[in-house]
Amino acid sequence: MGKRRRGVMSDRLKYELAEELGVADVVQKDGGYFGNVSSKNCGNLVRLAIERAERSMTRGY
């Protein structure tokens, strides 16, 4: 068995993005587990995270 990798995004950020996409209810219903979020919405979560990271980089943070 390999080591478990540490996630890049914090749980708080993932939940914020899930709220923005309207899938937070699915995550909350499953106790914070993102396994039942559709792959399309998971891709959208990643897209939003990248957009936020790019915006923060342009602001000089």
C-alpha cells in the first residue's frame, strides 16, 4: 500500500466551491464526502479552484 497523499485544496475551500456550484447539499448529506458529487461537478470544482488561484496570483498574494 502506498502513502495517502495530502490534498492540495483545504476542505473549507472545497466546501465553498461546492456551495458556489450548488452541490453543497450533496456533500453535506454525505458527511463532507465528495464521492457522490458527479464527475462533471468535480471538474467544475477544479475549474473554479484554478480560476481563484489565478486571480489571487494576479493580485500579488
